[in-house]
Amino acid sequence: METSDESKAGGQVSTATGGGCCCGDPYAGLPPELRPRPAQKQDGLRQAICPRCGLVYLTNRDTDVCVRCEAKEPS
């Protein structure tokens, strides 16, 4: 009775990182400039659109009005 890795894999030794395994890096064959960039952590920021000027920006404030339009607002 054989218990080696070769007998279990039908004569082929399987590796965790080698071809066709869904556990490896799916982009390993691509050059670095074509690989997708990892998502950046935004730490509580959300995307907002200023209702006055249409500026799209990231903010952690409760209001959607940008700082420039808020400064122009008469007090």
C-alpha cells in the first residue's frame, strides 16, 4: 500500500501555488502594470456631490455642501 503524495495525485505531485489551483494568485501571469490595484482603505470617508457646484469629493462631514460653497454662504 503506497501513501506517498505521488500515488494520491495519480503520479503527479500537486502544489498549493502551482497551475490551475484556485487558491493561488489569479493575476500571477500578468505584468505588474496590468494587475489590478488593491482597494485603498478610506477610514470612514464617503463620496459626496456638492448640490451647489457639483463637485465630487470625499468627506467625513454630515453635510454634502463643499467647503468652498459653505464659505461663500452669507451668514
